[in-house]
Amino acid sequence: MSAQMDVNSSLSLLGSIGWYQLYVYLLSCVPVINAGVVMLSLVFLSATPNHRCFVPNCDSMGLNVNFFETFVSQSIPKTLSSFVAYESCHRFKAFNDSMARNDAKHECDINWFTNETESCDDFVFDTNQFRSTVVTEFKKVCDKSWEMSLSQSIFYLGVLTGAFVFGVFADRYGRRSVFMVAPILGFSTALFSSFAPNFLMFTISSAVTAACIAGMYQTAFIIGIEFVGGQWRVWCGNLHSALFAVGAAILCLMAYYIRDWRELQFVIALPIAFTLFYPWLFPESVRWQVSNGQMSKAIKTIRRAAKWNSVYIPEEYLYASEDSHFTGNTSRQTSKSKHFGPLDILKHHIIRVWAFNLFFIWFTTSLVYYGLSFQASNIGSNIYITFGFLALAEIPAIILSTIAMQIFGRKIVLCFLLIVGGISCIIPVFLPESYSAYITVCAVFGKSNIAAAFSLIYVYSVEIFPTILRSSGLGMCSMSSRIGGILAPQLIGLSVFGKSFPLLIAGLVSVVAGLLVVNLPETHNRQLPETLEDLQFLKDGNKEVSFKLGSKQSCSRMDDKEERVKLLSDHEI
């Protein structure tokens, strides 16, 4: 038998997971937790507390202005809403001469105010849940509230840009190269945001931070997944999503104890500093090295991993593997020597169809996930409790979906999660607004299903895209996802048509995405595709996929010890 063996075989000799893979995976967890903190930070940093107009000569000039004053009932018009007692952007006009006569006494009199209303340019904010936010400091409410929505969308535009740019960068120059740039830039801009002198600078710096965090999250996820094999790939991939939820829970605790937005932003920036050392700690992906012809470097990485895992790999096997890059199937040589990019995804007839379905599913999961996160302040009476429940509910959902993936495969579980999650969002539309507890339960259940779908689609996409296009493909998927994130703040604006109307839109889109899953291939119990030629076997659903140079290798499950023995015996023949 030929000694020519591919990267899947080489990694199989190391075992599905060992000390080295565990080391790499634990390193990959830090950017994921950071992403959970940073990507949802605007929920608290840019929160809009209850507010009302500042009433001259009644409200005291200074910082200690009480939101709940007795004169409010006389100076602020009441609203018809059952959730807000008084209008937020208008006040009654006052008789100026009466106010002037009583100015020395600094007392409010009901006779000061007429029945006519006027807009106001200064506001008093309820400090019950927030001491300060970006909104309260820069007064981005009422006729300026669109600026805050635009800033939030620009933030997720930064995430989109980072996912795409760093995805292409990682495929061209290597996974580890992303950590040469992104940590320094992300840490610097995150710190700068806490000292931003104006709203424009905060918007720009936070968007750049978001781009860097997205790039590191995506790259760390790929490296962590590419090093592990078998069923561990699913568990490790979905654990990343659970850690994203852990990051969200940590953010909730930070925001609960730190109620000033500048102090909170400063604390959020600090954990990013851990990734500054990643260029020296993170290894390059073996799969990327092999796909780009860097066989000597790949062998060096495999030797290091074998030493960590206490696994013996014959030297002649490694030399044969190095030589095999220049022999065997010609088309495979071409695939591995050529640089691939996003356009190749659109050109290839098989991956193109799958990619467009994945793009819409990613868009949907992000729109619903972030939309429900921003909806936290509208769903419950306390944003910290509601957001905490929304975050923690994701973890058991992700664990259960991971178990289901091992039993039923990827397609049916993803389809179920999206459709059930969508229905859970639609149900509150038909409930009276007084049923707030039931609406909260539906929202939490819907978000937990969407979070599980989000974690599954990450692993699913990694298993569908071949190594030569994996970062670019995941980058384009993430870009589609971020379009959903950009629109999420605008989705909340639809609440003017009803408090549950955003949930209706999110639910309908989620159901459609669930139906599109049927067009995707099943990847359960199949090896990661390396080149475009491997996609045909994935499409055909063969469990024996031709991932060896010029031969076929079974993808049937076997434990690590059996697989290593088989591969070594094949080498000796």
C-alpha cells in the first residue's frame, strides 16, 4: 500500500483529542468569551433608560436631579401607553412671567403650566438601573434616537467587515497571522472607547474593536476545530457557543456592578489584553499548512503535537507524507497549490448552492439572536434579570442540541431548532400585553433555540466548506450573519406597531430558514473536506470519502487507538 497519507490521517495518528489539542482548544476559548462580552456590550452601554423632559426652575441644576418628582404630573403630559406613565419627549409650556416671579423661591406651581406642549432639548433620566450610558451622556433620545440606532448598526457593520477581511486574511496568510494584528488594534480601540471625547469617536472606535473581536473569534474557532477530530469536533465547536453565552453572562455581572458606561467599557477592554501574547502561543493550523504546501512546517507541528500527546509516529511516515505532497492526484495538487478566495465559492456549482442557503441561515440566526438580546429591556421589568436569563438559557439548549446532533445528525436538529425557535417568537403576538410573564418565557425559549442553532451552524459550516475555502467561507457566512446583526437594532424599532411585532418578524424569518436546511448535505460521521474535489463525495452522502491521495479511506467511526493502529499498519504494508 502507498505510504502517501493526507492531513486527516496524520491528525488521526495523534488521536481525536490529546494534551496538545486541549492546549490549542483552551487558547481558542479566550477570544470566544471576549466576543460574548464585547458583541453584546451595547445592550448595556447604549441602553436607553426611562427619561423625561428637564423642567426649568423645577428641576435643580446639577447632577443630582431626581427623575421622580411631584411636579412631573403637572409639567409632563401623560401618555396612553400602559407601560410608560408620562411622555418622554414633550412637556407643558410655562408662563414665563409667572416662573420669573417665583424663581427666587425656586418652587413649582401648577399655575405655571399651560395645556400646550413643546419639545425639549434637555432631559432627566431614571438612574434606577443605570448611572450613565452613552445615550444619557450624549442625549441620544427623542429626535436624536436614530443616531444611537445608527451607531449600533455601525458597530455590527464593523463585525461584518472584520469577519470578512480577517477571514480572507487567514486563508491567504495563515490562521495565526490574524493574531499579529487584531489583538493590538482591538485592545487599543476598546480602551480608547472608554475615554471617547464625543459620540462620533465612540462609534468609530467601538466599530473597529468589533471588527477585531470578530476576526479573532472566527479564527480561534477555526483553529480550535481543525485540530480536533471525531465527535470531539462537535462538542468542542458547540462548547465555543456555550462559552459565548458565558461571556454574555459575565457581561451581565459586570454591568450589574458597574453602572457607569465609561467604567464598564474600560473593564470590558481589559480581558482582550490576554490575546496580545497569542502570536507566540497559538500554533498554525496543520490543515492550512498542508493545503498551502507548507509540508515541512506541518510535520514540525505534528511532531510537537505527538510529543505532547505521547504518541509515536514513525519518522519514515512523516518523510513519506512530505513527499506525498508532490505526487498523487494532479487535480489535488492544483487545488493545494492555488490560492483560493471568496469568488471561488461562487464559481463552484456544488458549494455555491450550499453557501447561499448557509448565508440566509446565518443572517436569520444573528437577526433573531441579537434582536432578542436588544429586546431584553422591553421584555421584562429588570434588564439585568431578563438578559441574564436569556444568556444562561442558551447553555442547556446548546448541550442538549449537541447530544441530539450525535444521534440524529446535523440537518434534522438544525431544522427543528430554527422552526421551533421561530414558533416560540410568534406565539407572543397572540397573547395580551398583560401576559408579560408568558411573553418572557416564550422569548427565553425562542432565544435558547436560536442560540443552539447558532452554535450548530458554526460547526456545520466548518464541516461543509473545504479547508482551502474554510476561512473565506466562514467569513462570508459571518458577513451574512452581521447583516442580520446590523438590522437587529432596527428590528426593535418595529415595536411602534406593537410590543410583540419584532418577535413576529423574527419568528417568520426563522421558520423560513429552518425550511431551507433541507437543501444542505449531512456531514455527520464524515471527515472534513480538504479540496473542492472532496465536495462531490459529501454531496453523494458516501461515508467512504476519497480524502487520501489517489485512494479511499473509510470515515466510519472507530476509537483513536484502533484508528492509529490501522493507519500505522497501512503504512507498513
